Amino acid sequence: MWAFLLPALPTTIGSWPAYALFYLLGFGLAGGLLVARGRRYPWQPWLLLIAGTVLALIAGTRVAAGTAADWQALLTHGHWGTGAPLGRTVLGGMVAAVLALAGLRRWLGFGRGATDAFALPLLLGLALQGVGCLLAGCCYGELLGSGPGIGIGYPAGTEPWAAQVAKGLVSPVAAVSLPVHAAPLYQIILCLLIAGGLVASRRQLARRPGVALPLALGVFAAGRLVLEGWRDPMGDVLGTGLWYGLKPVQGGLAVAALVLLLLAHYRWGQFSLVGPPAEKDTALEGLPNRPLAYLALVVSLLVLPLWLLPGQLTIAETLVLRTLLLPVLALEAVRWGRALRVAGPLPAALLVVGFALMSQAPAPSNPPANAFAEPAQSLTVSASGLTGSSYQLYKDYSTCSTPQANITTFPGYHQRYNAATLGAAFTQRLPMEGDKRLTFGLAGTLGATHFDPSAGQLLLGGQRGDSAYILNAATSRRLTDLNPYLEYTAIGQKRGYLRLALGMHLSRQLAYDYVVEPLRSRGPQLGALVEFGAARLLWVHISNSYGPDALGNGLFRVGLGSSFGHKRLTMLAGITGANSNTYSNGWLTLFILGQPSYTAPTGYYLQARWQATPTWLLEGSATSNFNDMSQLTLGTRYRLPLGSR
């Protein structure tokens, strides 16, 4: 009695899997509400707070579900996880998000009140994601039986159906499973009830900053502790068995609920006994300006997911992180563009201090107008370092019937490469109208690429005359490159800008990154670059495997660049694709079988150059597709004038 059976529900909506769709919608709802709640705060630190917390939430759901082998991979190979697909646990995500939010809000200068803004959006986002769980059949409940509850039957191929087939409860030819408790629906109801309570008590909570989040999550953890009694143990990802009558996940939920509710009670008591604590309203007084802290956090958000969790993020999670990080990157570019443009007085201030201490005449407070002008002839020496990673496949899994899927869903391994480059270039001004220059350069690169995890003794047949190879655990191979290049740069009298460049990569050990041909060396290849537009204002950039970017992933780039109206700073941003890690090099695959089954999303890159002094230039770039490929470069150049300016 008191049992209600839901009708059959679809597991896909259109061409989208139901879980992935509602996963995106849940994060979209939570993110939209958080952005709206942050109107009182400066955009940049607020977006960083959101992005860091959401990243911790996503990573926490995966890491908490990991095994000892996944942690061992962190020590052995430098990244977490063995590459095997993992489940998720909301307990790990909740704990990671709370810890990250507590640390980030202090580092960024927010008060406790900022954490309260996360309570309602997180619960509503969890409720909406729960619809995807309900439709997909994950987190399914036990058999409905004759007791009270809400039941649902799942079609063949879903997790509940497969579990019941394995137990012999239904036939392998059955079209639908036996009814099970609609556990995700119970969680949806729980989240909506807590959200309703937050709305109803919003005035009382507004007078007690820092109470809403631990109170809401504490009640949620306590509710999940009870609801776990209706969930099938086959869906557990935190271990099996019982400990004092509780499942492992229930033990964790009990501890989390106790800690969070005690914290909420303590903070509530602070206000009821001694009144509100003296906490500054950062929304009114402004947050501290910490550009280096912001930059460090942005770099961490870009690098850590791909370096520590390679291949563990789904397409939905990738899209979530892109949506959060791209506005942050744009704001960082604007911030540093403005900062570098007004950084001129700093050298002058140091010279004034030197005058006061040593009683010497100070240097001019501003450099001469032509201090940063290009000399007629110059010799430039450069040094840079590069590190990156990409996901590779043991073989081409494309067939006429194989549906397209993300490359990380196929069996493969990770290529991680590091290299250093030294170069020298001679530049000559041409006797023509405007500022036109010709540069001859030569760069040499030495590095190594590493492959993990182990492929055992998998015999990999070579192609195009290559011999067979065996890819062993954490195999490393040397990378080398000799790169002569020629550049032509022209700035016309009307400030038109043109840059053309050609280079040749002569080594056959430039990369071992052909996506389905492990250890196959790449032959000598051409690199090219074209830029055109308005000098120091806006120009278009197109390049293919030019310079050190040819190493490892052979990047193709399209973007827009600007110097923001002056000569010292150059910013370049756009989209990129990894030439050899996007599709197979086989013409047969491309034209007869069509596009291969493995796909990878488009990447993004940000590059910056700063002419710190007339002779020293600093440069760096970050590239990522937030999925299977990332790359970071840092370098410097020293220019020795050989002729008059």
C-alpha cells in the first residue's frame, strides 16, 4: 500500500543523454544564480570564487570514488587515476566544495556572507541534476516491494536492468526491469524542501552571515543519510558492506552532517549571544587588489584539472569549466593589459630611491621616446621551456558502425612531454618606406616525452615502413628539433601591419604523438605564420606548427592580437587544434570511412609578450581544450643592438 509507480521515462532527450543534459542544466542554473547573487561584488574575484568552488565540487565527486590504484598513479605517473571510468559521489563533491570555498573566500578577501550565496544555487542545481539521474537510472534504489514508496522501471541496457539480470531477477530478454525505488526523485524532493526552507528563513539568515551554507548542506547530508536506506548497494562507489549497521557512504554522511550542523549551531549562537561579529562589508568597501593571487589562481584552475585528472572529465564537465574560465581569462587579460600599460613609473621610483641613498643624480623619470625603438640591426638570443600533455590511442577504433565519441572514452594512454629551446636570430631593417624588417633565425630544442600507463607487452605494428614497437610502462623517448626560419615584418606609414614567416622542422624525433600510431616519429615538416591588421591595435593571427608549438601536439592556431595602442605589451588569444591529435593521418580513413570515431573539442589559447626593457622581452602562452590536451610555454629574449636606432 501507499506505493506509486511512475510511467516509463526516456533515457535520452533528442540526441543528448538525459544525464549529460540535466548535468549541464543543473550547473547552468546554479551558475546563473551565483552570477546574479554576485552583483554586489567585483566581477573578477567573484567569478574566481565560483570557478574554484565548482572545480572542487567536480573533482571531489571523482576523487572520493577513486581506488588505491588511482592514488598510486599520482605517485608513479604524476596524475591521479588509472584512466578507468569512475563513478561519482556527492559526498566527496560536497566536502571538497566546502573546503575550497572556505579557503578561497579568505584568500580573495570575501567575508562569511559570500558563502551564503552558494547555499540556494547548489541545492537547486542538485535538484535539477537529479532529474538526469532519475532518467538515466544511475543512483537507483532497491526493489520497491510491497511497502510505501515511489517506484520506476528502467528499460533494457540501463544499470538497474543489468544489475537485476546479473542477480537472475529478470530475464536477459526482458524489456524493462522490476520496479525500484525512485531514489533520485527522493533526493530531488529533499533538495526542494531545504531550498524552500532557505527562502522562508532568508531574513533571519541574512542577519547571521556564514550560517546558511553549513546549515543547508548539513540538513542535506542528514537527509541523504536516511535516503541511502532505499538505495541499492550495487550503486555504491565508496565501498561495500556494513559497519555498525551503516554503509560506508552513510558513515561519511553522518560525520559530514554532524560537523556542518555543529558549525551552523555555533555560528548561530554567536549572533544570538553577543550580537553580530564585527565583519567588514567587502561589497561596500571593495575587495583587496591582489593581481598576483588572481593570476596564480587562474593558472591553477587551467592546469590542475588536466594535469591531475586527465581523461576524467566528461564533455558536460568540460563545457561547465569552459563557461566559467573563459570570462575569467578575458578579465585577467584586461587587468594585466592595464597594469602593464601604467607600469612605467616603477623603474623611475626605484631610481629615486637610489638617488636618496647614494646622493647621485636621478635618471629621467620617463624613458626617451625612442628607448624601445627597433635598431637597424640586432641579434636576439632566446630561451624557453615547454610542457604539455595529450591523450593517445593504441590503435584506430574507427569502423563503419562505430559512433563518434570523445577520444578519452577509447582505451589509450597519456603522452607527457617537456622540452627546452635555445635560439638566435639576426634582424635587418630593409631600405624601404615604413618600418620593414627581415629576420633569419635558428632554434634548437631538446626534450623528452613519457607514455603512461602501461600497455603491457602490446605489440604495435608500424606503418609506412616503420618497424614494430613495444610500448612499455612509462616509456620515455627523446624529442629533438632543429628549426631554421625566416620572417618578414612590415609596418606601413598608415600603420598597416603584416608579418609573414616560414620555418622548417628538420628532426624526425619532433614528436611521438600520432594519435593512433604510438612511437612513430614525425618526419621533417613545414611551419608557417601569417599576421595582418592594424599595428598595435588589432590584427589577425594564423599559424601552423610554427616555432616550438610544433613540438608534442603540432598546434594550428587562429586568433586576434593587440598591443593596446602601445609597443610594450602584446596579447594574442584564439582557438587552436592539435594537428596530429585530432584525426588520423590516413587518407583512407578520411575519405572512405569518413571522419574517425574519436573526436576532441576545439582548444583555446592565450599568449602574452611584454617588452620589460629595451633589451629584455618576456613571453608565455597557455593552451587547452579542457579535455585531452594542454600545453604551457614560458620564455625570454635578449636583444643585442648591432646598429643605430
